[in-house]
Amino acid sequence: QKEVEQNSGPLSVPEGAIASLNCTYSDRGSQSFFWYRQYSGKSPELIMFIYSNGDKEDGRFTAQLNKASQYVSLLIRDSQPSDSATYLCALMKTSYDKVIFGPGTSLSVIP
Amino acid sequence: SAVISQKPSRDICQRGTSLTIQCQVDSQVTMMFWYRQQPGQSLTLIATANQGSEATYESGFVIDKFPISRPNLTFSTLTVSNMSPEDSSIYLCSVSTGVSQPQHFGDGTRLSIL
């Protein structure tokens, strides 16, 4: 089992809809979770991080963490064509550990 | 967040040569990392650049091929040595201000080997 798994997509949603991106992980002890957005030809950009169970909201983005079920998700409300990108889920097992990146999910927002 | 400058942004190199990539941060950071991202793939950690000591390499990466320096808390270099076409990739520098803190990435170096 891979340490971080994501559906590769592409995930297509209409403009204005909610995009839901999911990520599961294998190590139950993982502590810190990150979502990065990567536009084609660009470097990854941090958009959310979450450390505790529950929801964390920032503008149109909500990160959800469920450690018991070992998944973390990213919801994008009112999706815009500019949200079209690859979204990378990443985690850190412990405070002093390296960050492990998932394979990424490609999102396409259709006008 | 810190401003991270990575040079060169891209290069085309001949087989067997070496290229040094620089990463400069506008403020002191605790952690600096080097990643490789091959076309259509996710990020693979090459090594953690340690200030004042040898870098910590991940499995599959060795110092002779990817020597790394980090002379201070704002600067690091990655050298890709004796390059082959398989080294064609994007190389990314990232920084973190402390343990458990998110990493932020430079713009990357797109490297092509002929």
C-alpha cells in the first residue's frame, strides 16, 4: 500500500460547483497534512495545511481531516476555471520527518 | 512567506557534464530541501540540506551524483553530476521555517540533457 494515495483524475466539475479532492494515507500516526496546488509548468503552491481532526476553512477552500479513517480531503467551493490544476496531498509523519507527497489529482473546471 | 529564488530557471546540457543549481532565500530558514519532479510525476525528495554538515540523502540518491552544499541559513546548491538523459527533470528547492511547518517551493529548474 502506498503511503499517500489520491485519485489521479482528471476530475471535471462545472464552474460554480464544489470540487472534492480526496486523499488517503497508510500510517495512522501521521501528524501534519498539506494541500498544494500545481499549475502546469509551475512549482507547487501551498494552499492549506491541517493538523487536527475536523474542518479548516480558508476562503473558498476547506480542508477536512479524519485521522480515525485516515483520510484528508479538500473542498473547493464555487469552483473557477482558474482552479484547474493538479492538487497534491502531502503529509508529515512526525514533526521531524520528511514530507511525503501523493501522486496528485488533476482538476479541470469547465466554464 | 519567504521569497525563494532558484537559478537557473532552465538549462539544456550535454551528456557527461555537471550543473549547479542555486537556491537563495530572503530570510533565514531552518530547513532546506531538494526535490526532483519527472514529467507527469509527483515530487521525489532527493535530500535535506543541512547547514554546516553533510546533506541527508534519500534512498536512491547519492552524494557523488547529487552533491549539496548549505553554507548558511539562506543559501543552498544542488549539483547534478555526470548528467545523462535520465536526469532530465525539474529540480525544486523548498524551505521550511521549522519543524511541522509547511514547505514552500522555489520556481524550479527545468533541466534537459541531450
